[in-house]
Amino acid sequence: MRSVRTDLASTLREAVRSLLGARLRTLLGLIGIMIGIASVITMISIGEIAKSQSRKDFEALGTDIVTIKPPDYLIGRPGRATIGLEDALALAEVLPSVSEAAPRIETQGSFRYAGKRVGGGSVQGVSASFADVNKLQMAEGRFVSNLDRGRYFAVVGADVADAMRRRGAGTLVGQTMEVGERLYTVIGALESAPETYALPFSVDANRSIFVPITTIRRTEPEAQIELIVARAAPGVHYADATRDVRAYFHERARGLELEVVSAEQLIEQMESQLGLMTLLLAAVGCVSLLVGGIGVMNIMLISVAERRREIGVRRALGANRGDIQRQFLIEALILTLSGGIAGVIVGTGAAYGIAHIYAWEFFISPASIVVGVGVSTAVGIFFGFQPAYQASRLDPIVALQGE
């Protein structure tokens, strides 16, 4: 046993000495492996972080969310059955499986205050429950209420509010602003709200203006409800809520086509898609790793060719083929393991940087570290075996005669 340990230590020292003897070549091989492992670690980590962040976006709004909307290809098509405003507003009152329902009609317009432009974009006609369902917080004043039927009241998003303040507005509540060609009285301003891309709809609250849905129906009689955001009642399974919603609208509008999707369904779809995306990203990273492995094989083959005399001398002094093969295989393992460890560090740093840029919660899965080190070891064995085998098969006499 002691002899085996001594031989192994001697082989390791010889392998390190050989690698240090060709520093530039060793460095290039190490960089190739490092880039490959770093790519795999970064891709896998970002995929897992994105999956976790998307789930958190859902959970921030609640996994009891149910979205109700016509298919995109039917929105705006004349002659189609549409969601009735009174039916949408009464949804939560009629169905015990739905606790809240917030319909929306969305149009576009420009925003002006004191004769100067302060924004432009989405004008959203909503009901009082829209703020609660979408977790919108008030910074000043109040949100629209069900008592504001037909009134020209507006709640401004954070970006629009900031623009109004830069134009000289002090307290926003009570100010008059122009939305399109109509004057509205500001009754509230929202706090800044991050946009989530996990849900199948966009709120874009910071750059929007919210008005009573009855008012927008009055000013834009052709505009139709394109979205209802609802919440399932406590203890109600999402499948029951979606079934009740479909039956409710089917009774009130024959031929009305709707997409009713729960958050749980969206989470399942999202995690499946992100899982496939993570595999795709990992596959892209593996291409870099494959290139690095081929580089290691080339380096080891060149090393064998340059050290033919050394191999011949060692064979003449009593080293057998296994000793020669083991030495070159250990050199390849040292090279790839060093590159793998460096790749794990670089990949972790890259994943942290990307997560920091997008304000995601950073974490590294221990499995990705194991994969990084394990793959680098496998690469060393796989791509180092052929050069090591070739070195062990050299004829000692021929090797002593060659340079």
C-alpha cells in the first residue's frame, strides 16, 4: 500500500512538472476547459434562477389568479361575441368560486399636464378591484371606485406622476390633466410597481393611467373588454373556478370564445418551458466544453510527440505501459480539473452578475457545482485516454531513436 502511494505521489509530481514545463500550452488548455465549464454553470444557474424568479412573481400576486380573455386572434374582430360589461362586473357576486373579478378595457392615448406632454401609452378602464387583484399600492389619493361611474377621474402611474411633478405639480390629487382630447381630474397616484413577465398579460402600471371602466366605455363605445383578472375563492380548486367561469359566460353569450387560465396551469407550463430552455442552454454550454476537450486532446497528443525520448528512457529504465499511460492520463486530469475548478468560479461569478443586473435573487445549485467538477473529470478521462494510450504503446527502441 505504501509503495502504491509512493508511486502515485511520484507520478503526480512528474505530471505537474511536465505541465509546468509547457506553461503556455497548459494555460491555453486550461482556459478552454474553464470557458466550457463556466458556460455550463452559467447557463444552468441562470435557467434555475429564472425559473425560481418566475414562480416568485406568480406567488407575489397569488397562485389563485385566474385570467379570462378572448383569444388574441379574435380581439377587435367585428361581429364576434364579446364579454358584457355588466356580466364581467357581476362575476364575483354570482359565482361562489370567484372571490374577486377585475375587468379591463385598454386603449392608447397621450398625457398632457399644464399644456406639456407628461407621457403616453396605455389608458386602462378598470373597476375598483383591479388594484387589489394586481397588488397595486397607492402613493397618494385613492384608486377608482365603483361609485365613479362615468366620471372623468384618473389614477396616474408612478412615471406619469414624476413627470407631472417635474412640470410643476405639487400635490397631484385634484390636478387636471389632458388624456387624449379629454380633461380628467387626478384622484390618486400609484407607487412604483415592477412589471412581471410571468403572467399572460401586462399591466405596465408605471406608465399607464387608470380610469373608471364605465367612463372608457362611454368615451370609446367600440372598445371591448379584453381581459378579466379574477381570484378563486379560498379553498376552491382552480379547475372548479375555471369550469364555473366558462359555464357562466357560456350562458350569457352563446358562441363567446374565451381562454380561461389559472396561475397553477401557467406555473406548470412555465416550469416545463423553462426546464426545456435550461436544457437547451446547457447544451449550448456543452459545445464550448467539447471544444475545450478537443483542445486538451490536441495538447496531450503534441506532448506525447515531443516527449518520445523521455518515454523511451522511462521504458528502458523499467517503467511498464501502465506507468506511462497513468502518467499522461493524470496530466490530462490535472489540466481539466484545474480548468473545471476555475470554470466553476468564473461561471458562478457570471451568474451572479446577470442576476444582479436583473435584480433576481442569486443562488447556485450544489448540483451544478457537482456537475461542473464531474464533467471536467469525465472530459479529462475521455479526451486524455487516447493520448495516454498512444504514449503507452510506443516501442522503447523507436522512442529512443526519435526526437
